[in-house]
Amino acid sequence: MQDIIIANIKELVQVEDSPALMVKGKAMGQLKTIQNAFLQISGGLIVSFGTMHEFHQKISKERIDSSRIIDATDKMVFPSFCDSHTHLVYPASREIEYIDKIKGLSYEEIAKRGGGILNSARRMQEISEEELIQSALGRLKEIISFGTGAVEIKSGYGLTTGSELKMLRVIKKLKEISPLTIKSTFLGAHAVPLEYKSRQSDYVDLIINEMIPMVASEELADYIDVFCDRGFFMVEDTDRILNAGMKYGLRPKIHANELDYSGGIQVGVKYNALSVDHLEYTGDEEIEALLGTETMPTILPGAAFFLNMPYAPARKMIDAGLPLAMASDFNPGSSPSGNMQLILSMACILYRMTPEEGINATTINTAYAMDLSEELGSIAVGKKANVFITKPIPTYQFLPYYYGSNKVETAILNGKVECVND
């Protein structure tokens, strides 16, 4: 693999000399940059960076001559986005339900009619693994073009042992063939299948006694998740499932408090969840429960925007000293977009976060929410070379400000150019 040197960078954004695992509270408003900079990549890793005045001091003439030089005059370089919550392996889109939402039906009403997650689950049983792989690869290619370098993908549209395993095998294959860094999450507890509606505890038993052992035996998942919310799985169900997953070494990532004050945040903290996600209903008790823990609060702006739901109290959470991550929730029912540039804009526009806070929330903190912040999420020596070069832009604040267009020109993953946008 040929070394890459990106030279004449207008501004190199989010550099770290002493890398942190996450940023929280007031520190989220800080963003270190270098103007008129260079970035050296070798062996798929970041090996050096600095100002152009230091360029010839830090890199020998021989290394320069043997490297691919990319001129980034008037352009900026960022660490790739990390998207720590998606459902991007799915069998089909659900735009008919989108029309139902426009006509006034709620998320819960659609679910009760057999729509939503259950709609995707029916189709999942009919589709082949190869069809799922090919459709997902198209979505992965798209998110790379928008600047994403790492993504978490959940199961949860199976809701039978066979279909859940099928989804997870697809994700495992995607890990092998995609340049993205991918994490896999088992979400058998995404919804209660219709045949278990009057005996939900039996479905929980199926997850615990059959699904989890089989997922673990094939090493198909990095994490385990539960949709702990009103109308889905209650705290007692969640407690049982997480306890069973823990015995197989599966750390939790929880859907929590999207529809109500469900107790999902507290049970997530109890089991040292890597993240608790959604959080539209977060009050003082939930904030207090999260303070001082290793659990990353993660907001999914796309879902709240698409479903016209209340927005999580991001400003209050940061001001209380919490870290905060922002992910896409890319899925066919409630957030049909994996564009992390748009999520960054939403962080600033809808949640009143500063550009600095938004950038931290979509890079280093989402990397933490996938247990990847030691290798991704910032520009630091020794980290994986997942970066993107923007088109000519005036300031880094322009990235969230100029929403709706793709500001990424070149995406580099694992030290290799993977995408060049016209």
C-alpha cells in the first residue's frame, strides 16, 4: 500500500496529541485544529501531522518522493464520522407507512396494525442472504461518500431464530468485504412477534434460551440490544435479556426512553451499557443516573425529526457534564438516511449544539459508543487513517451550516482512497 501525504490542508480538524477516549461537558465545546497543515499516512495508519512549515523537518525527501501526494489547498481534513447506531441491513423500504405518518398515525399505532418492525420482519423471512448483502453494500457505499468511516449495524428485523441469525451472518460478511469498520449488535428484542403478543415472556425465553446461545456460538455479535420502551420490552424483560447476554460476553447497547420515561437508561447503566440510545424522554433522574458512568448517552436526531417527536435535552445534558454522541439510526421505518453530515447539522439546528460540540458528538464520542475511540474518531498518531477531505470550504463551521449538500470530496479508509465525489 502506497503512503499518502495530504499537503497544504487549509485546516486539519480535531487533532489530538494525547488522545482521549471521549469528551464530555464543557470539553465538548473544544476542538483543536491546525491551519496550513499536512497529514502523513503509512500502512493504513496516521503516522505524522503538523504545519506545512514543519513538513520537510518531519518527513524525509525519500518518503515524500515515494508517497502519493494529495494537494488539499482550500480544503479541510476531518476524521471520518463514526455512526454508532444503524439498522441498515433491511429487506425493503417502508414509504407506505411514511404516508400513514403524514396522515396522522403514530409510530405505535402503525406497529399495532402489524406495520413497522413487524412489516420488515415478515419480508426478512423471504429474502436471501445474498440479496441482503447486495442491498446493504449499496447503502454502505453511500455513507462512505458522505464521510462515514465506521458503522454499527443491528439485527432485529428477524424476530425468529433463523432470521436473526441470517441478518447477523450478513453483517459478518459485510465486515469481511467492506472497507468500513463495522460492529455488529444482536437485537432480537426489537419487537414482539404477533404470535407472541399475548405471551411476551415466552418470546423473551426464546431470546435467552435459544437465540443468544446460538449467536454466541457462531461469534456473530459484538453487542446485545433491547428496545426498552412503552409498548415494547419493559425493564423486567430487559434485565433478564441483558443478564443472559452478559454471561456470553455481550455488552449492552440499549434503545431507551424514545417513547416514554421507560427506565431503559437506568437498566442500561446497571449493566454498564456501552451506550443508551434515543433518549427523547430524559429528565433529571436519568441525567443523574448517567453522570460518572462509562455509558455514552446517544441521541438519534433523524428519528425524532422523521417521527416529529420531542427532541432530547442535549443542551441540558452537556451542561450537566455528560458526554453526548449523535448517530443516524439509519433504518427503513423511522430514519431512512445514513447521512452523518445531516446529523451534524441537526445537532446544531435542532439541539442548539455548537459546531464543535456537534463534531465531537459525531466522531470521537460515537467512536466510544462502538468501543473504537482508541483507533478512530480523531486525528492522532497511531490511529487508523479514516479521514475525509472536504471540497473547498471557508471554515469548519461551514460543514454543519451548509446543510443538504455533500461537502466531502475524498474519503480515505484504512489509508486507501475509497471514494472521490465530483
